[in-house]
Amino acid sequence: MSREVVLYIAASLDGFIAKEDNDLQWLTDTEGEGDAGYEEMYQSIDTTIMGKKTYDYVMENSESFPYPGKKCYVFSNSEKGTNEYVEYVNEDVVEFTRKLKEQEGSKIWMVGGAGILDAFIKENLIDEYIITVTPHILGSGIPLFKEKNPQINLILIDTKRYGQFVQMHYKVKQDKK
């Protein structure tokens, strides 16, 4: 049984995950309700994957390491080895994740990094999409979905409202062969 990769992410109504300068203030200024399902998702995973820019942003904007008790992989071209929180990975993200999916464990959270996300979508490596839409039209920024993706058929599992946020939960539809 292959482990599932979960994308749990927020995006503006027009499909951006950050402004061009990686600013997320628009997201934190939005009036929410509860934790938008974060704790439930977090309890379902035992591993996180993210890019170095995402890791740096998380560390700069958190009082303490936000993923304690989870195995955390950070893909980097510059950092090597491990620190007290993460293991840096210097290999192809797609191949590494394919191997990781075959190991024993719970779900894997693809935290972020537009490049990693794009590679995962192009290779259909995401099994579950939990996308929270914010009440913003940013006009430009870092897109949730880049161009030239394969067609991926999804099944809607649930929708929820958390204050001004609307969350859609999808699973990838398994094609019958």
C-alpha cells in the first residue's frame, strides 16, 4: 500500500498562493474561524516535504519549529545534511518522493514550494488536495497551478466554511483499468 501525499494549502480566489515577493500578509489578515481543519490534517501525517524557501519562510515567521514529532525533508541545492529539525535532500524531488511513498508510514504533507508543487502535479504525485480559498483577488503572484499540467480527475470529499475561508477537499479519482 502506497502512502498518500496531501496538499493542504491556501490560495486567493484567483489562484495565487503568495504575492510575487512571497508576501502572505493578505492571508494572515483574513478573518477565519478555528484552525481550518489544520489539526485534523496534521494528525493524519508523519512526514513533511518542502522547498528551502518555504522552510526559511516558516522558520522566520514561527516562534518555534511548527512540525515537532514529524519527519521533515527540505529540498535544497545549497544546504546538506541535517539540523535539529530537518533533513536536507539534494536529489530529485519526484524520485525521492516516489521512494518515500513506498516506505511504511502515514500520509506525507507537501507543505509548499511552487517548484515542488508543480513537479508533483506534473507527475500526479498528490493523492489528496485540501485547498482553502481566501476572499482575495491578488491579480498576480505565485500561482497554485502552473501551465501545461496533465488532466487529473478528482472526487469532491467535502467543503467547509471557516469564517471568510472556504475549504474544498478532493481525492484523486483512481481510474478503473
